[in-house]
Amino acid sequence: MWAYAYLIVPPQSKRRLDAIRDLLDHEHAAARTAGRIWASRLVLERRATRILIVSDSPDQEREVDEAVAAELARQQMVFTRTRPMEILAEQG
């Protein structure tokens, strides 16, 4: 499992993120249909907006990543994206 995030500064309103939310929801449904793991969460904070992604692959060159980056740029939102970090499963 892998995790990465987008950081959008300044923070954005829920309404302004509707197109992004639609892209994320579509990718989640496509992944589920294909038997892949891919999930996202929008986190609205006072100082920034974050998009957290958990995936079964470290690949950040998927169509959804390009679409999210393009939409953020189209709306002139300043953002950065972290590198994917491996999530290690606990052994117990």
C-alpha cells in the first residue's frame, strides 16, 4: 500500500472543490471495478486543503493524477504533491 497527498494553499471551499471531488469519486469507482485499491479523502483545514490518497501502487502518473493537477491548475490553485510513501502492514 502507498500513500501520497496534494497540499493546496490557500485553503479552498467545498464548493470550489466539486470538480476535484468528482474526479476522485470516479477514480475510486473505477479502481473498485478493476479490483484495485485506490481511495481519497479531502481534508479542509484552516491553513490548507489536503487531498490524501491511498493506493495499491506508487504510480503517480495515472490519468486521475493528471486530471487532478490539470483541474487545480485550471482553477489557479497553488498545490504541491508529496512523493508516494509505502505503508507497512503491522505484524501481530
